[in-house]
Amino acid sequence: MSGYDDRPWLARYDEGRPHDLVAEHGDALAMFRAAVARNPDGDALRYFDGRITLRELDELTDAFAVGLRDTGLEAGDRVALYLQNVPQFVIALVGTWKAGGIAVSINPMNRERELALLLSDSGARVLVCLQGLYRDVAAHVVGSTGVQTVVTTSELEYRTRDDPRAFGDTGGAARGSEAEAVEHDMASLIARFRGQMPPPVSFAPDDTAVLTYTSGTTGPPKGAMNTHGNVVFNSQTYRELCELGPDDVVLGVAPLFHITGMIGHVGVALLLGVPLVLFHRFEPAMALETIRSERPTFTVGSITVFIALMNAPDAQADDLASLTKIWSGGAPIPPSTVTAFSATFGQYIHNIYGLTETTSPSHGVPAHAQAPVDEASGALSVGVPVFNTVSRIVDDDGQDLPPGEVGEIVTSGPQIVSGYWNKPEETARAIPGGALHTGDVGYMDEAGWFYIVDRKKDQINAGGYKVWPREVEDVLYEHGAVREAAVVGVPDAYRGETVKAFVSLRPGRTADEAELVAFCKERMAAYKYPRQVEFLDEIPKTVTGKLLRRELRAREQQA
């Protein structure tokens, strides 16, 4: 259960204001239309030197919606978005809603097998993708998936300045022999229907807005049905939690296909009617240049984004002076990294926690507060449950545990998805009665702050002792030479499993295996410290910045 101490900001935070917005608007499209009405000439999107106002975005999405309907799209049909962080993602998302459809967000790093699986599972009728992705990947699979219409577009649209760091190869779309769908150019489709409006549509809060696929770390990816009510509620949650207003500018460092980018960037910008700054895909030097020129005030992203900015060769202490509202989620945050970032740029990184199934945040550190660090474990709190949300710590039998006891986090609230697409059994197992069993292990302190220990599946059993990889990783991050660390269990003839750490070092710093083992041994119980350390140039991670422990485990098993 959530609990609060007597600090005034926590009392204000628990007033439950976001419910009013869901009741007022109900769906994400109405939320956007309200922003257009308030500030039609304000910037909606900034993409390098390009600008799109809210009025223009309204017109572009109207035209795209008419174009979708002209291809035969009907209410409830799915439109897959296979794009980088480009304006066309937002145009296609809002345009899909205006056409009465459901968007399907797809990781642009997915290859043929993965793309085919998601297109088939979602039953997508339309695919919107970058020309290069169509040529290299999608053209070879759409014919076998049921996709009837392909809309291609270029990352060079909506800007005039080229930069090889941002774009790379932008070759045109090749019509592969395997593709049977009808192909359209997005710019031409919009130009053809510019000035026309689609038939009016409206959604109930429990109608699905987006299918957002889970990472599939414990099986095939599942399409979480993020509803319009989910999207509206958590867009408002970001507004209140982070104290955002009409003068803010959002920096899009998280991938838009991911739930963090979908809500923390797109949802927030559409709600507030403020600029969303995009630069195709994250690259540290480009990100710093964009921050210097656009002066954004707010962002949310993986901690690996902020580690990369901190270690960028040309980073200056005042580069992030405008970026006064920073939150990080999606991957554990070592307390030492927060301290180092603050020392480098003078800005504090607030923690936030959520899953695809919670439509981004379920917990967060409110503005003007700093997360406590648990003295016993050294873990940084992920915050308190957000508005109108109940979060419990339960044992293996589903019984509530008292403060300080470790168990699974179970969360209920308006941000919880309605279920998984066409998977009623999976839904019943993970979200019984609307309460999400997260699979994350953690605890709550007496004041109501929550702490994540690790994922259930990542636990290491070393000679009968439980070792949580994140605790070992946090200790490694305290070493001045360590840039990134990932810890996994590996087979051991004596202990069953033993602890192995994979480490990448900061530029210009050195350390060897014996040094890091000794460093951890001094700071941890004997069964916890790593017995092996392997150095890598880069720790494998997802596009959202999560360290891929499963990939490291698989490699060890194959060795």
C-alpha cells in the first residue's frame, strides 16, 4: 500500500487532479483538439530547422486521415508505425485516430522476422514506414502479413538542413518482389487531400488508442492495449508530476515507438500544446547541439541517455542550463550516476518507474523532491505511486507485505492497460481484476517511497543465496572508471550459479578484473560480489537503453 509522510509537496501531489481531465476529454484526440483551439499558431513540432504549428499539424493529420479512409481503412483497423523520431510519427499517430483507427507502434530496429510477427499479430491493414526501412526490411514481408497499404516517407521531410550524424543512408524505397501491398508516398497522399476533413469520430476512454508491444523478454511480444483513457491520464500525470506548463519545450530523446516517448514526449506535447523537439534518433553530439539551439526545458529518457551526454567529448557544464526538468525511467538508475550528472551539469535526474502495461509512469519522484537512497541496499527510490494509483508489495501467495519486506509490485489505477491484444489468457494471468502483476521485485519504506530490487527472472541463486544483479551493478557504478555495468548469473560447478559482471569503462580510464572484484568485495557480502569480470566496449542494450542481460546470459551458455 502507498504511504506518505508529512511533507507538503506529497500532500498536494495526492489530490487526484488528473481524473478531471479524463472526464473532460475522454480520448487523446479530444485532448489534442483542445490544445489546437488554445494555441493554434504555437509550434507543435520542431525538427532540425523545420517547424510545424499546431494549426498545421491539425491540417496535416486531417489530410492523412482522409487518405487512410480513401485506402479503405475502417474504424478499429490497425495502422502500424515503423518510424524513427520524425514528425511523420506524430502525423500518422494523430491521423490514425482521426480516421477511427488504432495505431501500432513498432521498433525501427526490428528486422524481417520481428516485423512480420508484429504485423501479423496486430492484423495491421496499413504500414507507415521510412523509405529505407521499406527497402531493406518491410518490402520482403508485407505480402505475407495481411498489410494492404504501405505509406512510405523520408526522414529528410520537414527540414532543410542535412547532417550525416543524424541521417546516414536515406536511399529511396525499392519495390521488392515480395511486396503485394499498394504503396503511397506520404507527402503526396497528404498533398492530395490537404484541406479536406475526415468524418467526425469520438472514442470512449476504454477504447484502444495504441498497441504497444512488450519487449518479449519472457516469451513472444504481446500487444498491450493502451486505451485513450490511459493515454490521457498519464499525459496529465507527467504534467502534474513534473510541473509542466505552456512555456515548456519537450526534448524527444526517448524513442517515440516506446511507451516513454509515446506518453512522456508525444502525449505531453499534445496535451499542453507545446513544442516537441525531434532529431531523428539519439546521438550524443547531435543531442547536445539540439539542446543548445532549441533550449528545451523538459525531457524523460533512459539513464543511458544521460550517461552518454555526460561522457560526450564536447559536453560543457552549461549545455543543459535550460533543461531544468529531467526525469529518467526504463532502466535502473545508480545513485552515483545521479550525483555525477549533477556535478557535471548542475541538474538533478528525477526517477520515474512504469511499464508498457502502465502506459508509462505508475511511480515517480515529484518535482522539487529528491529520491531517498535506502541505507541498507544503496538503492535509489523510484518514487511514490502517482495520482489515483494503488501499489502493493505482495508475497508469492498474493498477500500484502509490510514496509521493508521484499515482494512483487502489484499496481492498480487508471493507467493500467485493458489487456493484451487477442490474448485473454495472458491478460487474466498478468492483470487479474485490473491489478497488474509487474514481475518486478521491490519494497516500500515507512514513508511510502518504493524501491525496485530487480526482475524476478534475473535473480541469481549462488549456493542457495539470492543475489539481485542490480545491487551489484550499483556498487560497480561507484567505481570512477566504470561507465556501464551489467551483472548476470553464470553456471558454476560448486555454487550452481556465480556472479559475473560485464563492464564498459569511461573514456580515458583504466581498471582490471582484480581491481573491480576487490572493489566490490570490500562493499558487499561474500556471496554477492562478482567472481568474474569481462570488459566490453559496449554493453548490449535495447533501443530504449535497457541493458540486455538475457543476451549476455545466452552468450555465456553458448560458450
